[in-house]
Amino acid sequence: MRAPARSWLYVPGHKEGLIPKALGSGADAVIIDLEDAVPADAKARARANAVAVAADHGNSVDGPEVWVRINQAGSPWHERDITALTGTSIAGLRLPKAESVESVCAVAGASQLPLQLILETARGLLDAPTLARAHPGVVGISLGEADLSADLRVGPNGLDWARGWLVTAARAAGLPSPAQSVWTHVRDLEGLRESSIRARECGFHGRTVIHPSQILIVNDVFTPTDAEIATAQAVVDAAQQAADNGSAALLTADGRFIDPAVVEQARVVLSLARREKPAS
């Protein structure tokens, strides 16, 4: 079983030379982009490249998860993308500018693939709780912050409330904790680290990235430290001992109260720790 992905690297689908590099970059997941990064006259080539990767790599356990961001509903390429990728073994599709239950259900039904919804408009954000439950094939939701900021007419620091709303909508629907949107200042790696630390504290468990130089930092931030792992394991062990003694809660020797909610949080930490530590 795979641990949750920490880093999700976008790669333009029409740039054949970059795709193998992305697959070997160390990212936990690679997103082949058929949408924003691909000009109109290269859409068919990008789609063909995505299908080729799906045939060669699919969702191999030895490599990164492979996702494809298709073109938005209503575009000339949307249905062609779905038709081409239906039946492949990729991890799933990322649906941009998700806004309506009808379009989400249509994509899920036609493709029979897991869906991650990208909320990039005020309408999509407002309906996040409904969209998160729109279809059993929806396995995650995230924000597309550049488009969302433009639609909401907010500044760079104006989306904290939207991020909290997204995390709440995802967890209320029983979905995994979402991945934070991209950090667009590629050379500002310290800013990326600080932003990612804050994102983790606010309930995000990973991040999409647009350059390989960002992967190590994202993997590092979203990998629990040795101390966090040891503490989480101690909590789980203590809870098991308490359960064996017929109790659902206990007070540890150092005075910490452990109840089922604390145990569940510890198990989340351990689930994120299954991947190897990032190389220094």
C-alpha cells in the first residue's frame, strides 16, 4: 500500500523530453498536464504522450503515481482527453475548474477513473462540500490558487480562509487531507519551505510543485521527523496496551492524556512516515 503522496510534480504533456525526467525526479506523484501548460496546437500531442506513459508506466508501484490533468469541461479537448485515457492504469484524472456535480459525475462515469477535483472559481469553492461528495470516484479536492485569486479578486495573502474551508470540506467528506497549491516563486526555496510548513500545520498533507528543485523541500516538510514518529508510535503502543486492559483512554507516565482522537492523529503521522526519508 502506498503512503500518501507528498510532492506532486506537474510536467507539460507536449514536452516529451521532460516526462522521463519528471518520472525519475523523486516526486511521489507526477501530473502530466494537458491543460494550462499546453498550447492549443499541441493538445493532441500532449494527449498522445499521456496515453503512452499510461501504457508504459501506468500506476507502477516502483515509480511515482501517474495522474493526468485533463482539459476543463466545455473545452474542445475535454471529451477527447477522457476517451483517450479511459481504461488506462493511471492513478486517476485531475479535473480543473470543477464547478458542478453534473460535470463531475459525467467525467467519473465516462472514465471510470479516480478523480481529483481542482477548485479554481468562486462557484467551485462555494460548493466544495457538495463537490467532494458528488461521486464515489472523487478521491480528493484541491485549490488552483492562481485562477481562484483572480476570480475572487484577492491578493497573495487573501486565501487563508479558502484553504481552511477546503481542508474542512475534504475531511467532512471523508477524503484525504488535500495537497497545497503550487508555490510559483521557483527560486525562492526558503519561501517555499516556510509556506509548506504553515500548510502542514493547517491540515495539508502534500503539495503540487512546478519544478524539480522544489521536490526535496516539499518531501522534507511533509515527512514526519524521527521525533514525531517515535512519539506517534508510543501513543499507538500505549493505546493498544490500554485496549488490552479494557480502557479507551489513559494518562501516560509524563502526564499526557490519550484518547481515541489522539490515537487517530498518531496513526496519521505513522501513515505519512512509511516513505523513505528525503536525501539531504
